[in-house]
Amino acid sequence: MHIDDKNKSNREEMQSSQIYLHMESDSDEQEIDLLGIVGHMKAKRKLYCYILLSAVCIGVIIGLTLIALDHIKGEDAYAKAVVSFQYQGIEEGLDPNGAAFDINKIKSPSVIEEALNTLGITEYTTEEIRENISIEGVIPEDAVERITVIKEMSLENISNYEKILDVSYFPSQYVVYLNNKLGMSSSEATQILDAVLESYRTYFLDTYANTEVLTVTGNLIDYTGYDYAEALDMLRAQIDIMLDYVNERGAQAPEFRSAATGLAFNDIATALDTVNGVDIANLSSYIESHTLTKDKNRQREYYEYKIKKYNMDIAQCQVELNNIQSIIDKYQKDPIVIVSSQETTQQFTQTNEYYDTLLQKKLDLSNKIAELNTDLNEAYTRLAAINNSNSVNSQDEYDYADGLMAGIAQTIAEWADLTEQTTEEYYTTTLFSNAYKIGVPAQYKAAGGILTAAKKIGVPVLVMVFAVFMLWCADGLMCELRKIREKNIKEL
């Protein structure tokens, strides 16, 4: 009895050691022994060890191939730098002149060409460098989160899409990449990127802080080819251009004084007023008193044209003035009634921007008409002087007038140069001192490294090992199914 109990216990242990997988079909139920599958796999372990070793080798080869391709393409090797912009308007996506800001000007051909010329590099073309430069804006996480949330809301309700415009963010900081697809050394890549960013600094200042406008304008004037009255008008026009330029800068920075020239913008304006009020006035007086001209008939035609032009301008300004006055007469400001604690009430007129603009236009037109009338009367006076003059000018008079005019032109040129120096210092040290900054100079990142290489090799190896293992399991399963099928055939 004791022996039977022991045999019964052994049978139960053997049954408990079996693990079955039930598979149901339309007509019967099959039990697949997982230990049987493992047994079949053990029987072929030598074969699959060779296959597994081959798969590891294939995975390593694939990984090495990927590393080689990345090295050839330069996908993972690059130099990068960070630049930032700080001026009024950049937060709205505008450049210093108020137009749309274009960060891609950093990789414009002129900027890159200047950088390559500075370094003396000829083995790479401008277009090759340009194609390998990419720029990414840096957007704070909170702005990204707000835009993302509203985009998700817009999927549910399209009216929310308009709210994205309210949280639009224009980056003021950018990361500039120079991908190394050309086989450059690390130092060469960083030098080229730094040179490009420095070249863009020059482009930025030349574009938005152009201080050569006065010299360019002055060089366009060749007064020697004109009659004296015409040349005098050209010199006056140059003085007016310089005064407008200086007064605008003076309004921007009334307290700025150049360390190089020792001048403030108001000092330059005062000097130009002196040139206009003394030097040019003396030359004008001399020309008018001596009726100095190289060709009386040509001079007469010149003043007749000016008189005609002044009359037309005055008529046009008068029409505009009448229209504005008509609008002002019909326009009333919105009244504001204030009830006091006493028995009386007070009424004030509310300030209206449009109404004030009309008044300013009226004042500007009135002043312009007055100036035109002054110029018109002067033209009439000079035309009458020419018509009434029978004298012939001497060579001494011509030489004296030529000397005065040359001196004035030289003075204007000197003040134009001083103005440009003062303005350039103002832009570079004050207005645009932080407008463009290279926050992080170019730094080089090599293609990968040990960890990256291990990852590129490890991933293909793991994929191949997993594929072989799954194939091995499937082979064991198929062998077990075949065994069950053969067993069922024998029982039938």
C-alpha cells in the first residue's frame, strides 16, 4: 500500500511539471506542451548559436555602415553658435527699420563671401557653405506650451485658432549651425562659422546704421557744372539734408557726445546753421548784388521755371489746406459733461487723435505755403535783377565767387565726415551696442563619440538577436505542432 501511494505521488509530480498551451479549433482542442517546445529548441541550439553569432556580426556591420555614412554626410558633426538681438521691434518680428526681420540674411551670399575672403579660404565655395548653414529660433517653453494648448483647443473649436495670433512668439535668440558635410577640420569649421557671424555684424550695421549717406549724397553733387545760382541751391539742399539727418539723431539722443569727435548732434546742427546763415548767405548776397551768371539767358529760363514751379506748389498746398479746413469745420470733438456737487455743470472737450492730426496737417501746410511764397518772391527778385542788368561780369568776380563756393563745399564735406563719425559711434556704442550679440561663439561637436557609436552598433545587434530568437521560438513551436499532428494520425 505504501508503494502504491509513492507511485501515485510520482505521477502527480510529473503531471505538475508539464505546462500546457490550449489551442481551440472549431472541432477539437489541442494541448501544446511548452516544455516540449523548449526541448525542440534545445535540440537545435547548436544551429541557432551559429545563426545568432552570424546575426550579431551582421548587426555590427550594419552599425559600422551607419557610422561611416554619417561621417561621410557629416550629419552628426557640426559647429554651432548662439546669437541674440536686442532692439525695439525684434519682439514683434521687425528689423530696426520696421520691416519684417529676416534671420536668413546671416547666410546670404555676400555675408559668407566676405567671411571666406577674410579667412583667405578658397577650397570651399560660398554656395557650399551656405547650403550647410541652418538656423533655429529659440522659443521659451511657456510660449510653446501656450501655442500648443490653443492649437489643441482649435481642433475642437475652430474659432480658437484666432487666439494663436495673440500668443505668437518671435524669437530674439537663434542657434546657428554649420554642418560638416565638406570634410572640414573642427578648427576650420568653428573659424568659418565665427567669421560668418562677424561678417553679418558688419552687414547688420551697414544696413540698419548706415552712416555713409551724407558722403554719398555729397559726392553726387558736382556744382562746378552749374551756374552760380543753381550751384548755390544745390549747396543749400545738401545743408538741409544734413540738418534733417542731424536733428533726427539729436532727437533720439540729446545727451550723446562722441568721444572721438567731441561733438553732440546739437553741436553739429548749430555749426550747419552757421554755415547756412553766414557762409551761404554771403555767397548768395555776392551773387545777387553782382548779378553773377555764366549765361544770362539760361539763368533767366531757370528762374522762370522756378517761379512756375513755386506757383504750382502753392496752388496744390492751398487746395489741400482748404480741404483740411473744411473737414475741421465739420468735425467736432466729443464733449464730456461733468456734473459737480454744486448746481452748475462743466463741459470739456475730449481729446481726439484724429482731430489733432488734422490741426497738425493744417499747421504744416500753412508753414510750407509761407516758405514757398518766400522762395517765390526771391525768384521774382532775381529774375528782375537779371532782366535789368546790362553789366558784364569780370574774371575777378568769377574767381572770388568760385573761391567762396569751393570753401563752402569743403566745409560741408568736413562736417559730413564729422557727422558720420559721430553717428557711427552713436550706433555702435549706444543705439546698437547690444542690437546684435554673439552670445556663444562657435563650438564644434564631433560625429558621435563612444556612446553614440555604441548606440549605433548596439541597436542593429539587438534587433538582429531578437529576430533570431523569435525565429528559434517559432521553429520550436512548429516542431511541437508537427509532433502533435503525427501523434494524432497514429491514434487514428
